[in-house]
Amino acid sequence: MKSFWFCMLGPCLAISSAAAFAQDDAVWIERHLRNGGGTAIGPPPQGRVPDPIAVANLDRYVGQDVRLTLSSGRVRDGRLQRVEGDEVFLRSRMGGGYANVSFSRSQVVRAELE
């Protein structure tokens, strides 16, 4: 008879303790977010808004971090390496490293200083 009650009460005890842990987690998460804690997924952190710069003046920003929007709609972030005539050279973070990319200045429809 003792084993009968244990079999009946065991799952109930497990459910109630799991519910208590879930409630503790919910309280911790609420406190964490209320105190300015961030989330791993969500909007990017609030930072400074990039400053627009004239595409014609890109050569003035060599060595600085820029965001370039291309005519294809693609956005490229990186450090402006150099500008030679109509060619723009950018060092971008890709995967676990960096890539040096280049494209025609005429492809750049918007430029921002980050």
C-alpha cells in the first residue's frame, strides 16, 4: 500500500517543484529586465545614430568605420581602407575573420559614418 501512495504522490511532487522553479525563473527574468539587463535576442543596443556623409567625399573618411548602402540594397559595414578613383575598398568583418571588398563608388547610394 505504501508503494501505491508513493506512485500516486511522486508525479504530483515533481510537478509542484517544477512549477516553483519556473516561477523563480520568471521572477528573476522580470527583475533582470527591469534593472536594465539585456536580452540575447532582440533589437540592437541603443547607440549613437550613424552620421550621413556624402558619397563624393568618401576619401575624407579613410581609416574610419562606415556603413555603405549599395544600389542592390545590400548594406556593408567596415573600415574604409582607401578610395582610388571610382573604386572603394572596405575591410569588413565576415564569419570569424575579415574580408577586403571593393566596389564602384557609383554603386554606393548612401554612406554613413559609424
